[in-house]
Amino acid sequence: MVSKNEVTSSVMPDSNNKSKVAYIDLDSLQNNYSYYKKIKADFELKQSQANDEITAMQKKYQTRAMQLQQKAATMNQKEQEAAMQEINKMQQDLQSRKQSIDNELYNYNSKMKEDILTRIQNYLKDYNKDGRYSYIFSYEPGFMFYKDSTLNITPDVITGLNKLDSENKK
């Protein structure tokens, strides 16, 4: 076991060349960045509409299956085969549409995350154009064991991003 006094590293900055770090609290950013909240609400609306569409298709499928099942006793062989084909096609269409919707939502969510990340990165480039920070990390609970709250630039970043977005709306 290594004691505290024995720890040395070749990557530690010397006193003349100190690296400055800062962090952004992702939870706070997500809760206070207006563009993020808007995009999240849009995504949740799309998700709700997709769920409604799938639910309606399932209900239609179940209703039709019951109708055909009730008529099954009076159907001849050819009608039963046609009914089975109809049910199978409806089930395939339902599964296909569900897969398509899942892909659309996944792609939309990926683009949304990429857009937000790009906005934050572009803002941080401007925010740090004076080079005061060597690193700006994102803080997410569970990924960092210790943080010094004096290095938290989240409020500045949120204010700046919201201001930038409101200026772009004009």
C-alpha cells in the first residue's frame, strides 16, 4: 500500500504551469437550460404521440381478432385461412410500425443530444477564449468521487446559454 507522502506523478503540473479546471453540473444544466427543457418537452410529446399510435393499432388489432374469432365457427375453410392471413398481416404491420417508431425516436433523441452537446461546446469555447481553464468537465452523480464547489461554473454557463438562445430567437 502506498502512503499519501509516497505518491508522485510525472503529470502533476509544476508551480509555474498550473492547470485550471472547472466543471458543469449536468443535473443543474438540464433543469435550468431553457433550450434543453424545450427539446425535452418536444421529445416527450413525440414519445406520447407514438405511444398513442401504437396503442390505437393494438386496440384495432385486438378488436378485429375478436370479431374474427367470434365468426370462426360459421366460416368455411377458405374464410378461416383469409381471416388468419388478415390477423397475421395486422400483427406484422403493428410490429413493423412499432420498430419504425422506436428507430425514429432513437434517431431524434440522438440528434437532440448531439445538438445540445454542440451548443454547450461552442458556448464553452467562447466562454473560455481567454484560456483561464485547461479543462472543463461535466459532473454527473456517480462519476466523480470528489468535487470542489468553487470550481463549479454551472450558473455562468446556464445564464450564458439561456442569454445566447434568447438573442438567437430575436
